[in-house]
Amino acid sequence: MPAPAQAQGQGVPPALLTPYEIVGSTPHDPHAFLQGLVWYDGGFYESTGLNGQSSLRRVAYPSGEIVKQVDVPREYFAEGLAMVGDRLIQLTWQSKKGFIYDRESFGLLGDFAYPTEGWGLAYDGSSLILSDGSSRLFFLDPDTFELRRSVSVTLDGRPLDRLNELEWIKGEVWANVWLTDMIVRINPDSGQVTGVLDMTGLLGSTPRDPDDVLNGIAYDADTDRTFVSGKRWPLVFEIRVP
């Protein structure tokens, strides 16, 4: 077992460490600054970031081929992504604006505002769940984008901030923690972290820019598969939690 992951100087209690196994890996665009990852109908939707490089993509699996792409105007730094029915919802980092796309055509249907920064986004079947880099998660109406509630996330009784990319998996919110190699499993009602996946060394010894951190979680509910990747990572990994 790797050494316990660290978050903001907080050690992870060994009892919270969630074991997992690596099932395999597939290619990923090593130039994609991955911000949001969604599985649907045999492939991925991706949001990529950086000003002038932000995009929405449809990516084939397992080839990693980009089969459709629309670029985001260069003044926006795209962030998290979620799918709600036939719509794709994409956040931006500091512009306090999100974009709504038609899932099939990638045509822009509209935009919406929110009062915080935009980091991660997920959909639990009822609410959009938004992270803003703090220790809070915000639950929004998926049609009006109005705030329904928020919850403070704690790890071993202490606030856990830098919550980033999000995914809804079996009644839990899974979240990357920016600048760490860990994924936390969050109870959406209490905000308590109930498990931690330590992904230290997942990419091996491949040299990385300090910004190219673990980021990106997608879940295939039909086959119970979980995928993880990172910013400008050359691979997407399938993992399994026994």
C-alpha cells in the first residue's frame, strides 16, 4: 500500500483508504488539459481547459480518437462538465458563466451564471453538483441553475478544500483534490469523506509538468466501470474498487 496521501497537510487515516485495482489503460490526447470527463454510450465527453485551448469533445473508446470538437472562445477557461438528458453543461473557471450544448450536435443552446468560480460538475439525477475550489459543494437546479443547497466537505472532521472534478457514483460524490494524487468519496448529505483512493504513482515515472495533475473521473453505470485520468495525461485508466 502506498504511503497515505496528503491533502492540505492532512494525513488520511488508514481506515479511510479505499483499495482499488487497475484494470487497464487506453490512449488519451496528451495535449488535452482535462477538466471534465463524462461517459456515455460507449465513449467519453470531455471538457478541456486553458485560455485559447478550451474545448468540448466527443472521444471514442478505446482508441482515444477525437470524433467531434467545438472550441470555447479564447477568453474562457473551460472547467467541469456534466450531462443532463440531451444537454451537456460546461463550466468556466473565473468567468462565472456556464455553457449549455446540445449533446448530439454540440450546438450552443444557451448560457447561465453562477456566483462562484467553476471547478467540477456532476449530475446526480436530480441536481447539478458544483465545486468551486473551496470545501463546499453546491447543489443546483438542472433547469434554472438556482442554488438548492450546499454542504461543507470534511475529512476526518476537518474541512477539505481544493475539491475539483466531480463524478456521481453509486450514491456518492467522487472528487479529485487539486494538487494531490487522491480521489475522495463524499457522502452528499453530510459532506463527510467516507473513503480515499490514493492514486500515487498511477502514471508511473512519466515526467509531468507540475500542472498536469490527476483530474478526471467518469463512471459507466451500465457495466460498473470507473475511469480516471489527468491534465495532459497520455492515458485513461480503468479502475475497480472490489
